[in-house]
Amino acid sequence: MEIERLRALLEQVAQGAIPVETAIETLRDLPYQNLEFARIDHHRALRKGFPEVVFCQSKTPEQVAAIVNRLAERGRVLATRATETHFQAVRAQQPDAVYHPLARAITVGELPPDPKTPYGVVLAAGTADIPVAEEAVLTARMMGARIETLYDVGVAGIHRLLEHLPLLHGARAIAVVAGMEGALPSVVGGLVRCPVIAVPTSVGYGAHFGGLAPLLTMLNSCAPGVVVVNIDNGFGAGYCLGLMLNNTP
């Protein structure tokens, strides 16, 4: 349950608009709801400020649909690493569900409106890195953050990045998604004063080792202010962006 909904419920009880028993029934599944194959953490939004996110990979379409359906009863839903098959199962129960093919994600409920300030930026070194970048963008936007994007600005043509320095300098946080050798986060980290979240991807040739090479490059960055998430973890980067921007005055 999201904080806004809980506050509204408690205010209705205080005003006598709804009976206490109705409120108790609404809160019955806190802190979690047991579906046997999943224990849905309805309390997470109160602890973390954002509801539990559904990781669809390795789950059956039926399992994903059941979890999403329970979460949707209490607010917005984000489901990551979803396929078209997952989406069709979800939409059968949630007609307003939307599939975001580039991000490989499903959302239920409207995205919050973008605030005017502050904003974060998501960079993708190459076009092949965009799916991971879009997962980060969608996650942060679901959390109510304003995100700008800049794609295909890798170090092989660094002039493509440098002409956008004003955008980078105005950001409160930046996520940099890169495969191959993974050098772009260090370059960006040396140009800006805000935190940089480095996201290695599994895009690259054989010596790239499925993302291990850029992961190690990013972990060994000499630019201060660069932190690293796991390989292809656009969700983790987007969540960090959301937290950074939502907690910035």
C-alpha cells in the first residue's frame, strides 16, 4: 500500500467516513499476502517509498499475472524483464496494463507527472545498450522522477557527448549504461559534480565476457563519485536514480 493511500484511509477513519472494520479489512494483508508460490510484500511502499516490483524472468505468465493483480489492487505496478506472453496474461486481468517493449517491462496505472526540477539523466553508450537504459528510465519515472535521456554517445565518438555538457551539468544524478570496455562512466564522472551510476551491459564481443569486462572497468574507475550496479541491472540503476532525485530538495 502506498503512503498516500494509507494516509487517505486513516483520514477517512478519523473523520468517521468509513468504519474501523472496513479499514482493518483493507489492511488485512499487511505486511504480506501469501500466494504459496509468492509472498507479496504489501508493506514495502511504507518502508521504502515504492511498492514491490515484479521480476518476471523465470516466472510463468500465470504467476506474474496473479502477483500483478494483487499489487494493482493497492496502487501502481512495475514488472520488469517481461515478455509479450507475460503481458498478455497480465492484460487479461488488468486491461489498462501497458507493455514497454524496449524496457521489457509492464506497468499498471499512470506514470506520475514529471516534476519540473530536479532531473536526472540516463546515458547509453550505444544503441544496443538502450534496452537496459530504458529499464532504468521507466523505473525512475514510475518513482516520480524527472529523467532526460541521451543515447549513442559512447567514447568511440566522444564529441557526441561533449556537445551536451549543459544537460549533464544541470543533472542531480546520472546513470551511464555501457558495454564493450565500459569506459563511458569514468569519462562522465570526470566531467560532472553529481553522482554517476555505472551500469555495465552484456553487449560486446568475446573478450567482453558477457559484461564482466565493463563491470571490472567501472569498479576500477579513477573518477570519484562513480558507483556501480550489476551487469544489465537497469532496474537497480533506475531505482537509485529515483531515490536520489526524490530525496533531493
